[in-house]
Amino acid sequence: MLLSDLTDNNLISKYIKGDNLALETLILRHKAKVFTSILILVKDKEQAEDIFQETFIKVIKTLKKGTYHEEGKFLPWVIRIGHNLVIDHFRKNKRMPMVRDTDEYRITETLKLHEENIEDHLVNSRIREQVRQMVDLLPIEQREVVIMRHFGDMSFKEISECTNVSINTSLGRMRYALINLRKIISEKELVLVK
Amino acid sequence: MNSNSTQENLLLYLYNETWMADSVIIQHAIDSDPEIEEEFENLKLVCSLLDGIKISPSSKSIKKIMEFA
């Protein structure tokens, strides 16, 4: 059986028994989601790389200590570690994330659009980058919910428990995040090719 | 469904967090109300875009982590 076919918990067990390739498989499986969730918060690639490394170093230390609980889901746990490290980073640098705002947030940032025709794959990667930039514009509570749901694979119930709000509040934040993003797409007349 | 619960239910349905029986009711609401359908399609579009924005870290970061391991 290939390592890539194993579940997260199986890979963790194998790593604890000494199989480093199992750990590497686990990291490669989740690296994009974890990294993107950090990058969206810190908005700086170099800082995101540092925090990404710190995140998995913490993960490794916990696995080696034997204090990781198998019942929990691995990815949401790692996302939470990364999230907490980002908050520590902001505190250390005396830098606050975007000011908490109301859910009805008016997006006014402009994005420059290229109107000339380009190859499909260039169009798609530009769209991805533009969408990522749009997520950067969301209020922090909405970005957090987006990160936890889309990259942390957390349910809305788990998100509400993690952020100490009601499930309705989590749903409301996600709804406004999607509405705000949709508004920007309309305002900028982005042509979305899927 | 009233307005607030409609919005919440649409989102739960979009993210596959509803029970089967609720899913049937919500799908029926989407099929029979153009406004609800439009809202659902807008949410679905943005949702699918968000799924596509994953960015990977550098291989240098992976190497440093594995060196620690």
C-alpha cells in the first residue's frame, strides 16, 4: 500500500514508529491548505514561510511527546496551531490584524485588471491570485471563517467552538464573506473562467 | 423557511452540512424560488473560487521541517 493511500492517523502512527517518509507524506498532503491559511492572515510570503515551518515544528514536537489525540482531526488541529502562531507573531511585532468591522463591510479597494486576451492557464492563475487578494480585503472575522472552512476543513460547529461564537454567527460571517467577495467580483467585472 | 433560516440553510447545504431530509427541503426551495436560486448560485460560485486559491510553501521550508524531524 502506498503511503499516499494511508489516512492521516495511520501516517502519524508510522512516523511515531520512526518512518520519516510518513511525516513527509503528511506534510505534502496538507502543505497548501496550511500555508495558504497562514498567508491569508499575514499577507507576506516570507513571514508565512517562517510561520509555516514553526507550525510543523510544533506539530512534530507534539507527535514526538505522544500528546496528540487520535480522535481529533489532524488538519484542523494544524490550522489552529498556525493561526495561534500568527497571533503571537502579530503581538510580538505589535501589529494588529485588520480592525474588526461589522459584517456588512463595504469593500472599496480597487484591483487592476488586464483586458487583453491571455492563455487559459494564465487567466486561471491570475484569477486565483485576484481572489486571494480579495480575501485579504475581508474583515478579520470573515477571513478566519473562510480559512477554517476552506483550508481547515472544519465544520461550522467546530468553527463556532474554536472562535467562541454561536454557530449562527459563524454562518453569518461566512455568508457575508461570500457576499462581499461576490460584490468585488461584480464591481470589478472580473471574467471568471473555470 | 423564513429569511434568516433560509440564508443559514443555504450555506449549510452548500457546504454539505445538512441532514438528508433538510437537503430535500432546501433543494426544493432553490428549485421553486428564483431569488433563493440566484443567491445560492452566487454563493456557490464564490465558494468554488475559494477552493482554487491554494498556494504551496517553498521546498526549502519543507526541507527545513524534515531536517528538524
